[in-house]
Amino acid sequence: MAMNFVTFNQDYSRLAIGTSKGFRIYHSDPEFRPAFKSDEDNVSIIEMMFSTSLVALVLSPRRLVIRNTKVSESKYSSSTLDIKAWAEQP
């Protein structure tokens, strides 16, 4: 496995590494530990949006992928009938 790209997110709390066999994200504060791993494609460039799960990946010179890594998964005893998304307005 070859290391192609290494970068920190904007507040230096995560380290992202693009490799020939996917990418890795590590927590860097307060200690260095794995946060997420993906073994899919050759990632030549990776960028993260702060400490969110949103990542931009360059998989070839002309292929850009924006991905939201899994944040959470919940299971319930009854059916989910509706969901709402929201964000703080500036």
C-alpha cells in the first residue's frame, strides 16, 4: 500500500491519509487514534471539512467524489415515518 496524500483538517483535530487502497482518518487530539477507514479505491487527494464526516476524494485526475462517512445508525422497534434535517443559519 502506497501513501499518496497526507493532510490535517482545518483545526488540526483529524489527520487524513490517502493511499493506493483507500483512505484513513485519525483523531489527533488529545491522542492519535483511528477514526475511520475505507478500503475502496486509489485516493490521490483527500480533504475533510473540519471534524465533520464530510470528505472530498480525488480518485483519478478527473474523478472527484464527495462522501459523507457514516455518522450513526439507529434501529427502532417501530417504523420510522419521517425525518427532518436542519443546520444553524449564519
